[in-house]
Amino acid sequence: MKRSPSPAQLKELRHQLASAISDAKAYNVPAICTGLGLHEGDTDEAMRSRYKYAISRVTEVPAADLLSVVRTYLAENEHFALSEALAKIEEASGPTITDLTRKRIIDLYGEFPVCTEQEPIEFFKALWPIATMLEADQIPGISRTLEEAIFQHTVRNYDWDNKDVLKAIGLPAMSQRQFFRFLAASVHPMAQNHERQAVMVGEINEHLKHDGFALKIVKRISGSPVYEVQTAQLGMPNDEAITASLVAFNPTDIGARWQAAQDRRLTDPSGAITLSRTLLEDVCKWILHEAGDTSDADKDELPALYRKLAKAMSLAPDDHTEAIFKQILGGCSAIVEGLGALRNKLSDAHSPGPKRARPMSRPCGTCRRSIWRNGPIPRRDMERATGGG
């Protein structure tokens, strides 16, 4: 539902538009105003005060027309603060992330470099006009730009971490558009190496998914993925019912496999497909085991497993004479065959069945967070952690 701007938002938008206009030379201000459809005035008035000249005319613009006037100005001129004020109004009517999600994501940047493949100051300058933005918390008697403040506290004194820089820039309160732009830039292949990029995307998406967003691949540069934040489906309507059934059936293996497949839908679709196939193998083997099947199901691939299951439960099309039953059950077989073909012959797509020894708890989360903060884990350490040779 479209929301009308609040009086405070309209006041801020008028102020920023007048400020943007008054940044021009005094003799150009009247022409800029008339170009936006504002009433005419003389140069002498603009010479006395560019801002007063502009604000007196911007105030006359009806609220219903103000956004259109601002868009017209921004179509030909850049002005960060004005763009921010407009963006906050425009995005209020659409899906948004919560302040809690924003805080949790910013917290992720507290213990690692915001970029590893370029100088941080250059990274920030590409996203914000820090050379002209003034530091919010000014020292009495000292006025300095954000660029000067960042250099002072990250190069000379080194007493700001990334969270301090982002707070000084104002990221927690910036528009969602700018916040998403920052996220995309921080995982760009020009900013992060491949290993760190993959881990960062996974960590950020863990928080974005709760509000219906995700970093998604939009293109590739020299084989490396480039991401943007886009809306994402939170799940299917029957997710909760399926989850409850599978957890009740077997929480430690099948239920956990299903949850892992759900978690990978956004960040690792091919991995989710592999897990889906493995999950289906799990279910087939468990049912065959409960049904007393004594054949060596561990050697069977998914299609053969399903054929055994269909026979054991009278779900094979040949077990029925009604055409409609044959059609439905034949469709089930076709779905299983298709899913099996998607990840056929991949070693991590096969379930060892219910008779296996209980595996060790895998340190995936620990490894992922370690890469996030410290870089890739050496191969020998990974092998020691997982028991590999």
C-alpha cells in the first residue's frame, strides 16, 4: 500500500532541494528554479541569499508535486542528501528490512576488513561523498570532513574499527537503497577475494532472508560473481507442515537434512537440489528399512530405490488398473527420475541409509565464521578438524 510522506519527511525534502539549488552560483539559481517550474525572481534576490531564494519557492510547491520536482532535479544533478531524502520516502511503501536486521548485519563488519582487495578509503569514497560530508560529532573548534576523520582514526590513530566508520558515515540510518548498495559493494569481487566473498554472502543472507531479501548473482566478471540485493521468497506455504512431519519422523537426520536444504535455497541452489535428492534417498531407505526390506539398498541410486519403495507400498503404476491412478503414480516416478538426474553421480548426493554409524558433528558453521574473520582455513587444519586424511 502506498504511503503518503510525513510532514517531517516533506520538510526535510524541501530543505534538501533548496540546499541543492543553493549550491549553484548565485547568478544560476533563478534559471535552475524556473527550469523546475518554480516562479521567477531576479538575480539580486539570489545574490542576497541563494538558500532563501530557493526555499521560498520550494515551499510553494504542493506536496503532491514535490516528489516530481525533486526527481526532475536529480535527473540532471547529483546530490547525495537529496537522493537519500527522496529514497526514504519512495521505499516506505515497499518491503523493508527491520532495524534489527540492519543492526545484525552491521555487527558482522566489526571484526574483519570491509574490503581486502582495495584501500578502504577508496572503497568508502566510491559509495559516499565523504570528501564533502562533514563529521557529525565535531570536536569543538574543529570542522573536518568525513574523509579527514576516517583518515585520522583509521590511519593515524587506528582507533576506529569498521563499525565505527560505518556509524560515522551514518549507515544505520541511511536509506535502504544505500544500505543495499553498500552490501553489494562489500561483496564485489573487486573488494573481496573469492573465499571471503562466498562466506560473507552466506552470512549476510542468513539475516536478509528473514525480511524477504537476498544477495543474488546478477552477472559475472572474469568468472567471479557480482551480487545485488533483491527480494526473495521467504518459503513455500507448506514449509512448516513438511518440516513438522519430517522432524517428527526423524529429527536428527532427515529433519536436519530438510532444514539444510531450505537454508541453501537462496545462497546455494545447486546444493539445495543435491540435498533434496539426498533427502529423498533418506526417506526411501528409512521406509524400506521399516518395511523389512533386506536388500542392499546402499548400492542403489534414487530411481532404483524409488522402484523398490513403490513395489513395497503398492505405489507402482503397474499395480493398479485405473487409468487415473496409473497417470498420477507415473507422474510421481517421473519427478523422482528427474530429480535424480539433476545431481546424478555426485558423491555428496547419496544417503548411506539408517544403518550407518552416527557421524561426527561437522564444523561447517565454525569454519564459515573463521573464514569470514580470518581468511581461508589451511587445508591441513581443515583435514584435522573433519578427520580427513
